[in-house]
Amino acid sequence: AQSVTQPDIHITVSEGASLELRCNYSYGATPYLFWYVQSPGQGLQLLLKYFSGDTLVQGIKGFEAEFKRSQSSFNLRKPSVHWSDAAEYFCDGQRGAGSYQLTFGKGTKLSVIP
Amino acid sequence: GAVVSQHPSWVICKSGTSVKIECRSLDFQATTMFWYRQFPKQSLMLMATSNEGSKATYEQGVEKDKFLINHASLTLSTLTVTSAHPEDSSFYICSASGGGGTGLLQETQYFGPGTRLLVL
């Protein structure tokens, strides 16, 4: 079955520290992959997406993600976390061209210690 | 670009009443819109997918007669929760995908800010 897994439910980092949020996917072929961020009581904002090509994807707010086919992973990274990055992060997959249905991971809540 | 709005942002209603939530794509034409429901501290669950001018496709377990979806134009979709009950209280989020010619990749969904529904 097609799925996206976020192994970490809650991560706490200190402000200024580096961050890596894990995401693993299970699809028959290379899916389209997305990272979204949701602030409390808010909708989702697209951080970045991977469709094909360069496996290192740059997003907004200083985030990047690397697609690793060998590990079936699409981990989100940021070199230096800001307090405003505290939010819920969702990794999502889509089967591919012409398929609209997103499969959401369960989310990782990020807390930032000042 | 790719802004999606929802109205209202929050609503409180009495049990048994109906509530309509609007989802609008402000700067692009959305050939496909999606409605999600999110319970506290959980991920989003897709409720239905709607294409402009056609009937919505509901996910398994979602009551189509309770959650009425209308996608009458390329910029507007509505979700009506009929005869709402307290168990319908939730955060409802819509998203929209652009079609050809919008400059947006068709496969990318752009999300609205969500509507919080509380049924008393």
C-alpha cells in the first residue's frame, strides 16, 4: 500500500540548532513528495516539493529536503532553527502525474527551546 | 500566487443546523478541489475530491448526504455540513489544484487556512 511515514511524533530542538525531520515513503514508483507546515490553528503551507530531477530541493523559510531513493526517504532539514519554526510538519506523497490524492504522514510536532 | 481562502474561519452552531463553508481560489482557476478534515493532534483525512461541474468523489466512510460538496465554478467550492451534530466538530481544510494554463503544476495542492467548526 502507498504510504508515508514520519517516525518522530515530537521533536524538541534549541534555537539555533540544526534540524532534521524524517520521512519515509512506500510507493511502487517514485512519488511526488511534499513537505507542509501547519502552525497552531492554521491551514497548511507548502514548504517544498519534489517531482523529479535534482534530489536536493530548496524550499521557503530556509528549509531543504533530500530525496534518497535507496533509503526511500525525503527528510526535511534546516541548518539553524528559529523559534518561529515551532509548528507541525507533514510529509506527503502523491502517486505521480495525474494523481491528485495526497497521502499524509501523521505529522511531526516541532518545539523550539529559546 | 496560488492563494486559497476559506470562509468562515470559525463557526459555532447549534446541533441540527446546517453550516456552509466556502473555499475560493483567489488568483488561479482550480479544476480540482479537495476537502479534508483534521481532528486534534492528528493528520488530515481526505473527505472528498471535486472537479468543477461534476459530482464530488467521496472517500470511503464519508456520508455524501451529510457533507454536501458543490464545485460550481473554477474558483469556488462549498462544503455544507447538514444537520450538524457535536461529533462533526472539527477543523475543515480545503485545497485546490490548478489546471493547464495557470502556470501552476497541476499536481500541487494549495491549501486554505481552514475552518474550525464547533457544534453545540
